[in-house]
Amino acid sequence: MKIYMDVCCLSRPFDDLLQDKIYFEAEAVLAIISYCENGEWTLVSSAIIDVELSKLCDTERLEKVKAVYATAKERFTMSPQIEQRAEFFRQHGIKPFDSLHLALAEVQGADVLLTTDVRFLKAANKLELNIKVSNPVSWFMEVIENG
């Protein structure tokens, strides 16, 4: 199973865990990363994630996120088809970085794109997609329940 996590998802374990929602999302992300480390699933990287990570100013946080991200064993690359699909997503209200994440994950064949960004999730789920876009808690629970 190929899993694409956007930067807000990769960063979730390093947010303020006092809020229940954030705590559960962080735990789900870490559990999913554990499955990837064990080779059961594959975490995917991309140049878009790299660019977005380069914008993080907090170097301590960046190093922690990079340690999680290092689990990625496959890399998705841009193409004209992906750029065209991303433009379609932007025209339908999805922000530029999010549109690139979604286009990469969909066109390159990820099984799921995980995000903790509620607006992105709602906007993506209004579109007809060839990929599942989900919150890490919801997705992880669904996968575990369906074994």
C-alpha cells in the first residue's frame, strides 16, 4: 500500500498534543509510519514535500519531521500530466501546494493521500478522484477494522 502524507500530516506528531484531535492524529501518523518502517506499507516522498519542508523556520521541528519523512522508500516525480491535473484542482478551490500533492498522489498511483488539513480534505472530497483522501485517524481505523 502506497501512502502519501502531506506536510501538515507529517508534522502532526510535533504539534501541541494537548488537544484531543491533534493527539489522536499524531498517534495515527506514528502508527502508520511504524507500518511503513516495518515494510508493510510504503511511505512516498516528493519534491513538493521537500520544497514545503524547506519553508519550515523551526530547525528543531524540521529535523524531527525529516526523521519521520526518512521512512519514505519511493519518490513521486512531476510531469506535465501532473501539472495539468494540479491546475484543474486549483481551479476547483484547492490551494497550490495541496493541488500539487493531490495531483502527484493521484496520477502516480498512491492508494491514499493523508492530511490533517480539514479544508483541504473537504475540498478534495467534493471532487471525483482516483485516490482516497482522508484524515490519518479515520483512514487508519478503517484499514485496521477491515484487516
